[in-house]
Amino acid sequence: MTETIHDVCKQNRVEGRAQEDLEYTNAKAMNVEFFKLSDADMATLRNKSNSVHEKFAADINKLYPGDTYKPANYLKEIQDLMGYKP
């Protein structure tokens, strides 16, 4: 079961990336301009995002009666998965 879930997630990531590439191409065709932030600007953005993560952590981690997946700290789990370093 776990192997199947991993396989499906892997395929979803491939399809998601293809969708992102298509949307990027479409946006460029409509003259949308993209900017690459400098390392310093990215560091500032990450720093400022920490306060947003902290502010909404309780909402993100809130469990509801119908939830079947009940992690102790969902936000941290996702941050770890994404390699996020606060």
C-alpha cells in the first residue's frame, strides 16, 4: 500500500510539474514577466514568511472531527518535507 501511495505521489509530482511548465509558457506568451530574486531577497522573503507560519500555525494544525489523518504538527511535517528552514 505504501509503495503504491509513493508511486501515485511521484506521478502527481510529474504531472504537476508539466502543468506548471504549461502555465509558465502560457503566461510568457501573454507577456507576463518573471523575475528571479537575488539570494539576499530570497533570504528576506524566507525570514518574513516565518512570522506568517507562526501566526497561522494553530489554524494549519487544527484538527476537525472528520479528520482521519491527525498529525501532531502538520505545519512542521510539511516544512520538513519541503526542506524549509525557519
